[in-house]
Amino acid sequence: MDTNGTHFPAHPDGQHHHEMHQASIRFGPELWLEMLVAADAAGVSVSEYVREAVVARLATGAGIASRRLRHPDWQAALVRACTKELRAH
């Protein structure tokens, strides 16, 4: 936890600026093909498929994840992600 009482550092202007982060993940050809098929069946991009898998894993994880999900910053992030997903479809 940061010194300002959150999991996100405050910007110099005192506000919290939540930006998306980009990650490069390598997948073998067989797993990539399986993800392409699964994402297509779900009607989402592979990127969205992976993001949803991460959210699901965090949501079903042990105690730490459930405590995080009750944190206001995490709740706001989940609302934004769900809203974006609903607008995309």
C-alpha cells in the first residue's frame, strides 16, 4: 500500500490517474490457436479474453483477492472494465 493509503500512487497534482498498462505475453502456437478459437467463440478479441481470465482468476482467488475486490479502487476498476465491455457489444 502506498503512503497515501491506496494501492495506486498519487500523481503530483494529488489526483489518482489510472492508466492501462501494456504487457507482452508469449504463447506457444498450440495455446495461441486455442485462445483464438475460444475468443472468437466468445465474440471478443484475444486481448479481452486474457483480461477477462485475469479478472476471473483474481475474483475466485483466496482471501487476498476478495479483500482487494472490496477495495474502492478495485471496485471502480471493475466497473470501468465492465462498462467498457458492455459498450463494445
